[in-house]
Amino acid sequence: MSLLNQQIIVSLSEETADLFADAFEFVYTPWPDSSNKYALRSQLVDFIGDYLYFAPGHEVANIHSTVAPVYMYEFAHRRTKGNKNKEWMGVVHGANVPYEFGIQFYPGLSSDFDAGDRNVSLFLMELYVNFAKSGDPTPQPVSGVTWERYNSSHRAYLRVDVHPKMAAAFAPRRMAFWNDYYPKLAQVQFDTRDKVVSDANVDVAMAMLFKVVLMIVFAMLY
């Protein structure tokens, strides 16, 4: 049994702990090369990001899109000049913020960015200004792109990079796992006398799981 399976959920019944651990491990194992430590590191990062950001974001977008226009984007631009993050980290959480506020054009800071960074910043700011004015980020195409609305069936999103483009269904298998399968899994009850699954101990279990996952990530990094 893997380290993830061994240390995962002590507050739940053994049956429930195995059920959760097996599901997580199956979805995030880099098949077929399940022993590749670099692929495992990437999957662990996906696991954390999906649980904390991507899956909840999609669930909220699904709900909100039934009553109002929703526009979703993935910030996929990785700064190359002066980027101190390791390449395997890709685009880290919050990397979009400087581009949304035009930091690339601030006196004294512009030398830390290249032309691609400035183009991405101009692109994002134009979208935001358009949306603030009319509720539509692209009443006319911006950089040749028309930002399509997101809905629960098509799930269109804008991939923001030096060459922005529309895409659809971000990581559909992983999103379906968290937003469709995982809630059902959390409701499973075993025929035990004193131990049943509840929302409260599922939250405790997830908190403990993340401590284990973070320990594994740090062990692989340092």
C-alpha cells in the first residue's frame, strides 16, 4: 500500500479510509509509469490545485451560469524573464495579478518583463475594460479572439497566453471526479455499529490528507 494509503484518514473507519485513498490514488496516479517521481510530483500538484481551486471554480461557474453570463479563463502564460520559480511549477497561483494591473508598464519594473508579458497584460486589461463597460469582454474580437460564454454543457474557457485562444472542458475527467463522483463517495456509509461517514469527518479527513500530500511534495522538492 502506498504512503498516501497508509497515512490518509485516521478519523474515519478503515473501510471509508481505503475507499477515499483508493479513489484519489487511482485518479492521480500517472499511468502507466506510476513510479516516475517527476510525474508523481506533477500529479500531486494537480491534486492540490483541483481540490482547492479548479473544481470549486467550475462548480460555482456551473451554478452561476444558469442565471447570468459567465466567462472563464485559464492564465497559461509563464513569465520567462526574471522568473525565479522552477520550470516544473508551470504557471503558479496568482501569477495573473500583475498582468491585470499593468505592472509590466510601471516605471522601474518594466525591465523585468519582455514584449510578450506586456502584450498579455494589454490583452487582459482590454477584456476587463470591455466587460466593465458592457458586460461583454469581447463585443468585438480582441487579438482575434471572441470570448465565448461558459455554460455547464459546453464549458468554454479562454486560455490566456501570448497567443490566446478558446478551449473547452478543462481537465474534464478530474473535474468530474471532484464535482460529480466525490460528493457521492462522501455519502457512502458502511454497515458498522459506531462509525459512519459525515460531512464533518470528511472535512477532517481532507485536512489531514493535505498535510500528508504537502509533506510528500516538500520531500520531493528538497
